[in-house]
Amino acid sequence: MFAFGIPRSGSSTFGLSTSRDFFQIPPVTVPTVGTVTVVAILLVVLAVVAHLFVDRGATGKVPLWLAAVFAVLFLFLFLTWAAAGLRSVPIPGLLIGSLALATPLIFGSLGGVIGERAGVVNVAIEGQLLFGAFSAAVVGSATHQPLVGLLAAVVGGVLVSWVLAAFAIKYLVDQVIIGVVLNVLVTGLTNFLYSKVLVADPALNSTHRFPRMPIPLLSDIPIIGPVLFQQTIITYLMYVAVFLTWYMLFKTRWGLRVRAVGEHPQAADTVGIKVQRTRFWTVSIAGAVAGIGGAYYTLDAVSSFGKEMTNGAGFIALAAVIFGGWHPIKAALAGLLFGFATNLQSTLGIIGSPVPSEFLLMLPYVITIFAVAGLVGQSRSPAADGKPYIT
Amino acid sequence: MKLQLRGITKRFGALVANDHIDLTVGSGEIHALLGENGAGKSTLMNVLYGMYPADEGEVLLDDVIQHFTGPGDAMSAGIGMVHQHFMLIPVFTVAENVILGHEPTRAGGRLDLAAARAKVREISSRFGFDVDPDAVVEDLPVGVQQRVEIIKALSRDAKVLIFDEPTAVLTPQETDELMGIMRQLKAAGTSIVFITHKLREVREVADRITVIRLGKVVGDAPPTASNAELASMMVGRAVELMIEKDPERPGAEALVVEDLSVIDHNDQYVVSHVSFSVRAGEVLVIAGVQGNGQTELTEAIMGLQPRIEGKISLNGHELSGRSTHGVLDAGVGFVPEDRNEDGLIAEFTIAENLMLDRSSSAPFVRAGSLQLGVLQEFAEQKLTEFDIRAQGIDSLVGQLSGGNQQKVVLARELSRELRLLVAAQPTRGLDVGSIEFVHTRIIQARDAGIPVVVVSTELDEVVALADRIAVMFRGGIVGIVPGDTSRETLGLMMAGEVPAEAAA
């Protein structure tokens, strides 16, 4: 926090609406030095409160709301400082971009959560995303139907899952190793097909993207309306998927059995649950969900497939799984955080902040490492995660 | 329901685990299946429960031949099992564990947890169990977890209940309560198969006893049979159940433990403020139910626990703070609790295992080279002295039986010049014959003037070996009492109560 001691005079401006919005909110401008000072004092107070919680509290943990308030204030402090005297910080743009970048991460992390809850470590999220993106691009272009492309992405994700499931469940290969190998395999395969087929025939690599479908009324809410409710069907599917995954895992018979298989497969076996079959189908579903995330790249973000276009998102999604404590909703929030970190970097670059760009490029990964490292030991993975079940 | 097993044979490769076993359990009967570890009792029950397919033979329920392809089939036929290692999901609630596999649901596959709770409450009240359906299983004491297992089986209307070594994890009081529950179940018409190797329990509760040895039925016995008769059937020869020992001739205080605490990686005190002393030539047995800090206590003495408070000294020399190597060099012999994990290297030969903790200096190592001749001579001698049944000193330890493995550990530890012997659960998983041998050796060490600390969870062993008994409960010592303290008192102490005579 000492870095903020460097005096930056002038004022900082935050834009709160885009030009297309129904409600126009004037940008907010705050004096930089005063705001930074006030917020910094608030942060110190919060840190002291958190310390008291750890010392006195029955659980010895900092409550989540406190951490959240701290994080938001810290961010505000950082932005105020970084944006002093520059162009205004476009808050809606920052958030919209975050959600866009988070969408494949969240689908990927849901795929991870589902697979690992059943006891199969899903390191192949990257491969599932990439193959989903590729399948969606090819089939979507050939049929000119994005919905068919989406279906192809699901199939692509499931295919990768089946290879994972076959080796992990049937042949008891180490799940982390097979996951890594699958990622390499899918990368190589899609690179090859891209160079040999898609480059030669560009008609196979130009999809119709999903149109934006603003939801009436909801999309007119200031700030969050344009962020959450002027999206494509894939983003809406993501909202549904997060809720549905949570509901299915924790409220249904299927979910109870999946979790039993991931925690103590032998106990599940002794009450007549078919462990291997449950794991197989659960991993298939995980692949399908991750595949939808892949479709985001080629049916929503852009309209063509590019080499290695997922660019490590699968691994960040894996970090979101751990950061989210193998819980679908928390993993989705973690995905949002990582999406935000990535987008913050480009936004700060655009407004020309004084932070070196090399540091900004590191930002999402630094946040990922800190988030995951800070949580190790606190969250508990499913007890039989990654362990093959041998009858 | 009447259960019949006819000619059950189960092979694992060349090993015949069950050899044409016949067994009949009548309706409302408690039938004890008695046998040593490795006699094939659990295999037989896993066949009955559909976990393993039988190679030969058939299972009949009320004279109808059954074909089980998995535990699900066995359960729907009315067979329930209370497993030795509980088959409960630790992070699930009681209700969730009970319904797993036959979940009541509402529309859309939504779990009907209200119905599940009602079911748990109904069965608990029927048998007087006090089980909260919303408690998370891992937070419950083992005795209660076992009741959850029983509720789980009963919720599927089990007519035949198999109890696989149910008392291994229980305090004596909990064991008595379990016996009560078994009688209650029997009165309600449930047939019970009770698998155990503990003679006292069998005679207390069983209507009939079938003894199994080396995969074969060796005979039936009435519950009126004596311990000695049952033991000799189990082992195949006459055995001494209580070893003869002379009164102790204690010398000076040798091991002194003062205000010792052990803190685990979760910052919990797993051993808290424990003080005791052991004199030369006496056996102090640390009794208690598994998991009350005994393991951590012995590890603390051996320098295996990173965070300890307090002081441990041996003959006036400080032990606490030394490395494990330093503790061994101070003349401490250690028989670890889990011989496969900590005591032996399965892929090494007997000879190699015999020199494991003397691998840094003479006589077995000179100038960095193994003295194979010296080792061979030493190993041959120990093989005979400790009656280790193996093809030779080059046999791999992993291929030996549990009893012979433990003899290798003992041979190694007792052949050094000892100033203290620490033996944690020295007879766990051993057959009656090997137990006799191990006990004799421990008493010999005592009579040679070595102070001995034995950790045991088995009351029989506590009573057989102890000159004094320290009972541990939740990391603390409840009391230190003389070796002839009654089992009832010890049982109460294991549950954390301090009886008047112990408090004095």
C-alpha cells in the first residue's frame, strides 16, 4: 500500500454509463488525494477489525463480507490512484469485459467442479474448451447455424471427456497426467486441422455469431443492466448452468450419489451405487458443460477459430475450481474475479495508467496464484478426488 | 429370515480364502463367526454381501437360492452389513448417509430430506438411539457412527444383519451397549452374524459359534465353551491366554515425562499436559480407545512430532528436542503402531530390515560399505532366536504373515542395548499364537530391567501386561492405576470418567 503514498494530484473520473444506455448517469469525479487518503484509512480500520475477528472470533476466520468490502475498497483506491488526471475509467465497460472474459472460465470451472465432485480430476478443461471452440467453429460455419455449432461444442467437450474417463476410470491412468496429455493432444490436433483444413477453406471457419438479446426492462437497470442483461444466449446459459449445477449437486438424488462417489466410493458401492458408471456419466456431463464454454470463443467473442485461442483459460478455470472450494457458485464467483483481473489489465492499459504494462500483464496470474495459495488448507477437496476406484 | 451358505469357495489366485464353507443362521439367532485375522471371515461375508462373486457354492435365504451381482442385490434381498471400517460419507449428515442409494425424492428428483429425517428419528426411537439426523457424521463419536450404520441397514428392512468386527473401535461400555442392541434386534426377529476374534464377546452374546481357521470351518461350539477351548479351536493348538509373569522388581525412575503436550498441524492439542514416569523393570501400559492421543504421545517420545511442549527425559538425560536418530541412539527401542507403514520396508529382505535403524555405523556398516557377512550371521541367529517362519533371511518381509513381520520388528528392536522399550499396539492384527510370543518377549525385556511403555487398546492385553496402567482420553491422562484394576473401572476411565479408586 506504500506505493500509493506517491502523490498524484488532480482528480479521478469514473464513467457510469455507456452512450447507448436508457438512463444516462453523469460521470463521477473525485479529488484524488483526498479520496485516496480517506479510503486508505478505511482499509486500515477494516484490517484491524479483521485482525480482531481472527483473535477473538469463535471460528478464527475473517468473515466473507469483510473480505469483500475490503477488496472493493482496495480496488476503488487503486483505480482512483491509477486514473488520476487521465481519461475517465469506464466502469460498465470494465464490468462487461470482465463478464465476457469470465464466461468461458465459469463454464470451464463448472466442468471442473462437476468432474471432481465425482472424484475425477479434470485437468483437461483446457482441452475441452479448445475442442469445443473448434467444433463450434467448424460445424457452425458449415451449417450457418450457431445453435448447431453450440451442439457440436457440447459433443466436442464430451468426446474429450470420454477419453479422459476411459483412461482414468477403466485403465486407472493417473488422472492429472492423462489430463495434461489430453490438453497437449487437443492443442496439437486443432493446430494441425487449423493449418491443413481451415486455412485452406476459410468458409469452414466463419460462423454467424449469436446475436445480443437484451432482456426487456432488466437491461435498462443502470450499470448492471447493460452488464448482465444485454448478452448472448451463451451468457444466459451460463447463469442457468451455475444455478442448475448447484441445484443438481446439492438438492437432488443424482447429486447426492455423485458426491458420495467422490467422497467415499467404497461406501457408495456398498449401498448399491455403481461407482464407475456414475463417474463416467458425470465426467461426460462435465465435458459437455466445458464444451459450451468453448463455443463462447467462436460463436460469441469472435466468429472464427484461431490456434490455441483458449490461451490457458482452462488452467485458470482449474484454479477457480480450487479457489471456489469445489462449489459451483463460489467457483463461478472466482471465475468472475479472474475475468475481472484480466480485463482490468487491458482497461488500465487503455486509459494510460502509470503502472508498467509488464506488471499489468502479470496481474491475472498473480491474482490467481495468491487466491489459490491463500486458500490451500482452508477449502477441502472431495476426499476421493483423483483416486481411481478398484473393486 | 433363515440364512444358509452352502459350500462357499473363494480363491484369490493360488490362495484359497474360503474352502467349502457351510453355515446356517436361523431366524432371530445371533451366530458368531470366530476366527483369527486372515482366517477368511471377512471374505466370506463379502461374498454373502455380493461384494465378491463366489467361485463355488450358493447363498440361500429362506431356502431360496440367491444370485447377487452386487451389494445392491444383497440389500434388496434383506441383508444388511455393519462394516468394520464404517461405510459412511464423513461430510454427509446422518440423514443423507442413511438414505444414500435408496433416496426418497419429490418431483424433479429433488431429495426429500424431511422424509429421511423422519425415518432416522423413527428407527432411533425404536431402539433408543440418540442420533440427530442433521449431525454431520465426521463430528460424531465412533460409537454413534456405528449406530448410524445400524440405522442405515435397518432403514432398508434388513432381516439378516452382519456385524464385521464391530467392537474393534469401541470402548468397553460402548461394547456392552452394542451387545444390548444386538439382543434387542434379535428379539425383534433379526438374524445376526457376528464376526469377531474376541472370545469374551462371543460367549456373552452368541447363540451359536462357528470357528473358522485358514478358510475352513473347524467346528461349532456352544456359547458355554470355555475361552481355552475356543482359543485352541481358533489356533489349532493349545495356547496360553494369560502369560505367566513374576511380580515386577522396579528400580529407579527411568523415563520421566513432565507436562508434555503435542500440537498438530491444525493447532489442536492432541496430547495435553501429560505427566508420568516409568521405572526400570516395569511395564506401564497406556490404555484407551484408539485415537485419544496415544499415537502422538509415542511419536513425541520418539522425536517424530514437530511441535511439542514440556519435557521428556530418560535416566536424567533430556530426550525432548532430539532427532529420532538421537532418541534411538539414546537406547530407545520402538515398535511402531503400523508395522507396514513405519516399522518395515516390505520390498526389503528380512536381513535388510533387521539393520534398518543401525545403518550408520558398526557393526553392519564400515567406511560406508555394508558388512554383508556380519549381517548374514546376525540375521540367521535372530531368525532362530525369534522363531521367524520364513524360507530364509533373504525372504522379502512383505511376503511374511503379520505375526512373523512383527517378530522381525521385535528382533530388530530387542537386539540392541536398550534403555527403554516403547511398543505401540504390538499385537494389533496378530493371531493368538503370535500374541503369546510377543507378550512373552515384552515381559522378558521387563525382567531384564528395561523400562517398558506399551500402548494398547485391547483390555485383554492391558490386563495381561501391565504393572501400572495410564488411561488416556482426549489427549489427557485420566488416571494412573495399578495393574490389577478391574475391567469395569478401566472401561469407565476409557470413557473419560474418573472413578473414586483411581482419583485417590
